[in-house]
Amino acid sequence: MNRPEPRRQPPPPLRLITIDLDDTVWPCAPVIAAAEQAQYAWLVASAPRLTARLGPDALREHRLALIAERPDIAHDVTAVRLESLRRLLAEHDYDPAHADEAMALFRDWRNRVEPYADAAPALRLLRERQPVVALTNGNAELHQTPLHGLFHHALTAADAGAAKPHPAMFEQAMAWAGARAAETLHVGDDPVRDVEAARRIGISAVWVNRTGLTWPEELPPPVLEVTDLHALVAWLDAAGDQPAAPEDSRAV
């Protein structure tokens, strides 16, 4: 069955662009792997009784079980990791307060992202047009990354109290910018958590497909599919919609 082609018309005049972070402006898997490896090496040295029994896969399973047990913190990946470490340290007769040191190490490595080559130049152009807000389910601290200063504002699932596809982050971003859904464009790599989640509340959404994935058959196509952010800028340039970002917007 042939799928309808994505609609290519430009969005209505914009007052806000929201952009996902992981796998949209930088690859996520390598930095998470490095952060977990660094943290596990710390645990080997600092909590050998724990690592003698549990390898990295078992730690991951423990976090997943904790998410099922504690839906109240499931949206906050930092809180989940921290609580999991505290429990495991206590179970192996270590001071659970040491989890704070382990998480500080993890967060340091988590921020050592390597943005895609197109991300910084495209973001510099986008932030001159209208407010640009980062929305992420992850726990990268934007001001500690190479892309600091290229967003006007940033929201995480921990800030919003819910992870995408819940609408909370989108709604908070629009409230911050004073923008309506029809004046907002979201950009992200996940068909459900980004594109469909935005569309459910009336926000046009662009799919960033860097790895040649196939769009899910069960979902209507996105307003635009791009392989990098340069193509997004070109599309907006063609639309001729270039309202300026507020002069007093805080960069992060």
C-alpha cells in the first residue's frame, strides 16, 4: 500500500521552535555508553562487593524494575539512576550517600556530547529567527555541552514533571514564549515522542531522520522529513518567515 507523501507546505508564521536533543542535535548512544562505563569503573573501585555480583546489564535491569515500581519518578532519568544506586549500595553494605558521587561522575560524562556537524551552525541561524527551546526526556545539562548559548531556554522531563509524549513540556515551552500551538514548530527524531506528540496538541512537527529509517505505517506523515538541520533552515528560509527572537531571551 502506498503511503501519502509528506506535506511540504511551510508552517504558519512562527513564534517558537522547540527542538529535541538526543539523536536530533547529537548522537545519544555513544555518550550514554561512555558515561555508564566511567560510572561502572568507579563502582568497581569504590563498591567491589556490588560489582562482584552485578554487571552493567544487571544494573540496567534494576533501573527498569525501579521504573515499574516508582512511576512517580519514572520521567526523571537522573532520579531513577540515583535511587537505583542508593538501593544497591545499601544492599551491599555501603553508604548510600556515595551514590551522589557516582552520579556526579555520570553527569559529567553525560554532558560530553559531540553534536552533529550541522547542529551548531543551523542553531545559530534558527535562534536569530524566533525563540528556540530545547525539550528533552534525557538529562544532559545543555549549559555544560558544546551547544551552550545556542538555545534561548531548555526544559527536561524532570523540569516538566512528565516525559514526552506527554504534552507538559510542549505546553511549558509555549507558555514561556507566549506562543500558541499554531505558532509553534517542533523538531525531533522520534516519530511518537516528538512528531506525533506535538501534533496531538496542534503543533506542526518536523522529523529529523538521520539514519534512513522508515516512517511508521500507522502514523500520518510529518509535515517535513529532513536528514539534518541545514534542510530545516532551508525550508524555513523558503517560507520567508523570519520574526526576530526577543532581545531579552536568556541563552542556555
